[in-house]
Amino acid sequence: MMDQRMKQAIATRVLGVGKRLAPDRFPNYLLSDGTINTELVNEWGQELGTKNWPPELWDEAVRVWVREIDHGKMVTSGELMRAGKTVLSRWESDPVKGAQIRAHRERLRDERDRQLADGTFASIRGHKAIEANDSEPAPVPDTLMELRKELARRKGVS
């Protein structure tokens, strides 16, 4: 799973490359004082971070968007992700880049397997453990008819 720092790095890189290649088509990620607009970078990072692609794939995705997709309006994260899918497809059919993609996926699998073995898989992704309920569980009806009667009783219908 990609951490927040990696998401920000990808977003900053994508916005920087895009701003240099198509200045009027990419949002300005720098504020007037030259500092990074963290709100914008975080938003783009959240979107682009949904894809666990190699970071270097994003540079090519920006170039594909500029060359092949640019429709005269500002880029959206969705358009950039579609450009990324195009690049991914091209890379998978290339012997050298395909090997890089497979190696990247293998690293992700190894990391996932390590997290599963360590018991940290869910917590790293922000999932919280379900607290055990020590009270008596509700009785389970034996038949569908008993269930219907119980539902009717709760609704006040005879």
C-alpha cells in the first residue's frame, strides 16, 4: 500500500512534469511564494495513489496525456489515470518494461504477504478491529416461518 508521503511525491512529480510540458493544462501546484500547495498536492495524491503503479510510469502517463489526449482543457486526475492505463498496457507488452511491471507487482505481493503474516495488513490500511460483543447472541429461528412470525410480531402485525 502506498503511504501518504509516496502519494504526495507522485502528485508533485506529475504536476511538475505536466506544468512544464503543458503549462496552461495543469494546475499550479506552487503558491506565489514558491512553496508547494499541499492541499492541491494531497488531493491529487489521494486520486493518483489509488493505482499502485511504478512511480516512473506516471511521467510517461503525463506525456501520453499531453500528446494523445489533451482536448484543450485542464487535465483531470481521471484523464491522467486513463493515460496511465494506456502506458501500463504498452509497458506490459514490452519485454523490458513488462519485466519491470512484473517485478513491481511481485514486490507488492511480497509486502502484502509480509503484512498478512505479521497481522498488520488491515491496520496499515486504516481498518479497525471489530470489538467482541460479550452479550448473548440473538436466537436463530429454525425455520423461515418462525422468522416471518418474529418479524410480524416486531412490526405489531398478527
